[in-house]
Amino acid sequence: MGELEGLGAVVSVVACDVSDRGAVAGLVEGVGAGLVGVVHAAGAGDNGLVGSMDGARLDRVLGAKADGAWYLHELTRDRELAFFVMFSSAGGSVLAAGQANYAAANVFLDALAVHRRAEGLPATSLAYGLWAGAGMGEWLGEADLERMRRQGLPALKPEQGLALFDAGLASGRAALVPLPIDVTALRTRTDTIPALLRDLVPTTRRRSAVSRTDATSLRQRFAQADPAGQEALLRTLVMERAAALLGHSSADALDAERDFLEAGFDSLSAMELRNVLMKDTGLRLPPMVVFDSKSPAELARILRTDLLASAPLTADDTDQAGPGGAGASEGADGTERASASAEAPSVGRAPETLRDLFHSAVVSGRADKGFALLQAAADVRPGFASVDEIDRLPAAVRLADSSEGPHLICLSTPMATGGVHQHARLVSHFGGRHKISALPVPGFLAGESLPTSSDAAVQALARSVLDAADGQPFVLLGYSSGGTLAYATAGHLERECGVRPAGVILLDTFKVHDGGSDGVPLDGLALGMFDKEAVFGRFDSSRLSAMGRWVELVPKLPLTPVEAPVLFVQCTQSFVPDGDDTSPDLVSGRAEPWEAGHTLRTVRANHFTLVEDRAEETAHVIDEWLASEEWPASNETAADALTTE
């Protein structure tokens, strides 16, 4: 603004809800006869698969883009405008996997520009690609931008975007797509290339044939090798692919025995690795195979077992239904997308699986009935009433190493989307300043026992924490319901074990008590969870039934105040999975600090983006607290307690 004023312009900043026609009319009238041009750049996001879209989610996105553009069109059509520019998005053409509403809103802008031109009115719609550090791309981290580059669609620098604005306005055309494309990277993609870009690379049939040839060649070399050679071949393959996805120039940068999470993989990069390995081998691998296998060495062993048991490779292995197999396809971001037949039962046919029944309950607004179903399923699984009844607990996964400060131990949320992977993006923004481990919740893998009571649950978590801490000071961190587990575990350690954690960090954790909860929107939580099936694949019965048991146990956990200092990180935006800066600020329904003595910090994020798109800001808030005067100058109390335990 200062730069514009320095050039002689008079600048006014006026708040206006462009989805409100009356507000737009007031804005136009306020400018008066001096109005000579319009630039419509408003936008909002509310991402999700088609099956999760409802009227509210469509209204939220189309209101800012489509409604706002139409009102500006109607209210200025009698003015002598020199230009009418709309910021559209390439999401309507090539980038909108999981963004059905956003794609529709932007295509509307392109159509409106053509319509205005037909009426003899000025109009230019610019369907931009992603801008780095601005607009929708403002909150993306380097890992996200690198993923876009690998897909052949690098982000625009702001100066490039502005230059393309000038060029688009001068072109005289109604609709343009200012989208930078790296053809070399585009040719290396392993997913389905958007139709608009396919002429730039070999055809899909040719790519399938090449993929099948490569997979056949690998299988031939595999068959000719002895067992040690087979494992070495596959380990090299996994290491090379993993190194490339993480941006390393050589596989030597990775340790074959090191956990994928510790190496820097998140959910999307893990899915990319799974997809490219399916192309390489012709195998059909589970969506979570990378995280389930833990390390490159173990993943290579899994591939060897599957190859030994697999049938000969056929054309169907690469040509039918994409690498996800029947009922699945891949989106433009490389993640598996459920087809209509996989997303929900066919009309007129009763749902058959636990997942289908639960999904039907959620989308019909009966999430409470759905969770009751999952709890009934949990009752028939093996359980333990005491931690002494089970041989071993899930081991913590080391995500980062450092010799400074206390050990951060992250407790996963007891949800179907939970797991040690959900802390990966947050950890990546600490820059190696802390030792960090992530702790799985018992019962989410097939064959694991579930706790039958809240006492058994907290005993198991406490023992796992002590094993991970190994006698050193530690801080417990929990996101969402994982914060409830962290707080209850801290209290149990203090009361029953004589061990005081150095601190507890709660990330947007709603307090639950007396079998109920304050403000936890189960319907919104469950709908947001199903959006994540694009990355996780369809949730299996083990994960869903475990979630049912833990949703039942969490409100019964003892939540008496803890002695350890507590940081409460609060979201300021509505509980929706959009991640856009225009997500409305909350005035009620926020998760609040549990005790008066808890330190409150806020992050401009919603419940989901707190540990995803806004994870860097969340990490900064945590770092500031650990370095502040509110943090104990010494952790001797915790260390002494651990030593005497």
C-alpha cells in the first residue's frame, strides 16, 4: 500500500463480504463515478472428496469466488470499465484433486469472462497456478512446494505472477491459464497426468507400456538372483526412490534401518513412494505400507515376500484402475482417490463393511450411532484389563535427535487417522533443535489388544512413555484428543509413579469429562477424517474398532490437575478442514485452557491445519514457550524423579 501511495495513488482499505450482494453494492456505490476497473481476487478453500461435499461446503467456497464475481458483474455492467479481471485458478483444470468445490468456483469465473466478452464487456480470467508465499500458497512449507515441483508444476514467484497479470490483461483474451510447467519433471510423474497436460508427454498407453516393461525387467532380475541378491536389489530400489522423493542426490544420504518418519517422510511423500514402487514392481501395495514397514530395509523385505507370492505380471497390473487396483484411481497430487463405488455403497444395496456402515452414519448426520457401532465391534476384540496382561506395547518411533533440552514425546490421537506419522510435518519445523519421539496408541494394528478400561489405557501409555524417556527429562505433547492422553498420562506418572514430566503441551485439545465433552463437534471431526482416506486408503476394521474403544475411554480418563507446567495452543479459526486464510475466526466453540495456570498461546489455524499447513507457526509457538521464563530454568525435578523410579 505504501508503494502505491508513493506512486501517487489514493488507497482505501474497506472490509466487504463479497458473498453478500448488499455489501458489494455498498462498496461499488462508495467508489462512485470514479470506478474504472475491477480486480476480483477473493477466494476460500474447504477441501474434501466429492462424497463429503454438502451445501455448506459448496456455499463457503462458491460464495467468495463465484457469487462475488457475479455480483460485481451485475453491479458494474452499466459502468464504463477499462478492465474486469478475475483471479481464477488452474485448480479448475489440472490441480484440484480433493477440491471439487474450489474447481467449480474457478471454472465459473472462466465462463463468466467469456460471457462478459460476448456481451461486449471487458473481462479477463487468469487461472493461475500456485503462488509461492502468497495467496493459497502462503502457508505451504518447502516439502509441499517440492512436491509440486516433482509433479512438473512449480510455484510462481510473486514477481512472475504480476508480470503474467500484465501480459494477460494486455492479451485481449477472455480466459488464460498462467501456469508454469516443468516438462522434464512432468515426464517422470508416476500418477495420472491431467488431461490438459498429456500432449506435453508420451500418451498414457505408452507410459503404461513403459511401466510394465520396467516392472517385467525388475522381476526378471529378481527371479535370477539368490535370496540375498533379491533383498539387495529391492533395498537399492527403495533407497533410490526414497532419496529422490526427499530431494537427496544419492541414496547414500539415507540409512536403510532408519525409520521413514525420522528420515523426513510425511503422509503424502509416503504415498508417493508407495505409488512409484507399485509402478516399479507391478505389485498392489496397501496405502500405508511405507509407515507400516517403518524402514527401507523392512519395506524391501516386504516387497520380496510379495514378489515371491505374486502371480506373473499382466497388462491388467498397470492398465486397469491405476496402481490402487480396482475401485481406485490417482489424483493429480499422487494420492489414491476412492471411486464412486469404493466411496459409498451403491444405491439400493445395503452397506456391507464396518467402514461403509460407519461412513453412512456420519454422512447422514448420525455420527453418534456410528461410533456406537464401532464400540460394539471393539467389544469382540482381544482386550487387557491391566498392562501386566500384555507381552509388549507399541514402541516409540524416534523422529529427531538432539542433545539439547528435554525429550519431546508426542502421543498420537486415538483416531483412525492417528499414528506417529501425524507429527511428521510439525517435527520438520523444529530444525533438529529437540530430541523427539512419537508414541503409537495400542490397538490400532491387527492383532493388537485393546485396553478394556481407562485405568488399563493410562497404565499402558505411562509405561510406554517411561520406556521412551529412558531416565531423561521429557515433555509430553498431544494434538487434539492426543492431548487428553498426554494430560492423563502426566497425571498418572506424577501420582502413581513419582515421575513429574518437565512439561505438557496440548494442541487444540477439547476437555472431556463425565462421559461427555465440551464443544467437540463429532460430525465435523468424522467428516474431516474421511477426507483423509485419500491418503490413508479405506479405513480397516482394526483402526475403526480401536477408535470406537478409545472414543469410549477418553472421557473416562482421570484429568486431575498436573504439577508440570502446561502450554495450551489454541486455534482461532472454525473447525473445518480448509486451511485457507479466509477461514472465519471463531467467536465461540474454541478449545480453552483447562486450568487457570496453563499458558495460552494462539495460532491462526483451524483444528486440522494446526499440525499441517500451519505447522511451522505451531512449532515456533512451542519453541518460544520452551525458551521463555514461563518454562522452568531447570528440569532437575523431572530428572531426579526419573532417576529414582
